[in-house]
Amino acid sequence: MKPTNLKYLVQKNRSYRRFDQNFEISEETIVELIDLARLSASARNQQSLKYFISNSESVNKKIFPCLSWAGYLKDWDGPIEGQKPSAYIIMLNDTKIATNYFCDHGIAAQSILLGATEIELGGCIIASVNKSILSSLLGIPKHLEILQVLALGKPIEHVRIEEMQDDDYKYWRDQMEIHHVPKRSLEEIILK
């Protein structure tokens, strides 16, 4: 099978956690990425996802402390100043439309991040979020449930995919700060 543009984008789309914080992402770019999510599949076609966006330093400063970064990297508290995301998309479920959003947030997040990758940006899906504090800080209405946060920016880290060894799936960083992500082999995951 010949490699495609899509395969290249999927391979390049990693969970980036360090960015060039000074690189600005326009609201127009964020809206274009969300439009990819809007056009994606939706369970029962209910389309209950909504999005809170931020590319402003003052709002980003409210969002950042509500997020937890890279659970397997025990000695790392997240990106330092200068390496924080330039923008965020907070994915919400509108409970007035549906209480079950099925896997819509995963499909939407993948569409957004593939779009970001295509324009040389990167991101990270963060599900470990202090939702009640973040909702309060941003004045998000009660009927909009925070599902996850997408951190976006211009990646400044190198992420390397490698074959998993001894069933050890935990990602890690080496002395050169290269982020290693073990993947199971294709032979292991396909049953015949």
C-alpha cells in the first residue's frame, strides 16, 4: 500500500506538550479548525458539541492552571513559560441538545488536530481538567459540560514513534528531551 497524505498527517499528529508560546494563532485559523469538526460525523447527527476558544494571553492564563499534563512524566509539571500553548479549544457538550455525545468528541478532536497538523501546528487533547473551576473562571453556562481541552500551538518538541518493547506502553523523554511514544505492532493488533 502506497503511503498517502493522510497517513503522513496521522503519523505527524502527535500529542505535543511544548510550543513556541510567542507564535500567534489567529481566531480565523481556530474557527477553520472547528469547521473541520463541524463537518465530521456525529452520532445520531445530533451535533451537540460546542466550542469555547481562546487565543488571548489573558484567557490562556486562566485556562492553563486548570489542566494536568503528561501523567507518565512524574517529574514534569507541564510546559514552562515560553513553551505554553498559544491557543485552546474547550470542547463542550450542550446538554440541552443531548446528554450522550457518544464518541463525537474524539472524532471532532481528531479532525481538528489533523487540520492543525496540516498547517504545521500541533496540539494535545487534555481530559484531565478541573472542570468546575474552569467553567466558573470562563463563565461557561451550566448546560455546557466541559469534555476536554485541546491545547494548540507551534510545536517545539520532537516526538518519536517506536515499537513497543515488553508490553511497556508508557511514553517517556530521553536526556535530549525527545519524547518517545511506544506503539504496538500491526501484527499484534490484527486478529486473523
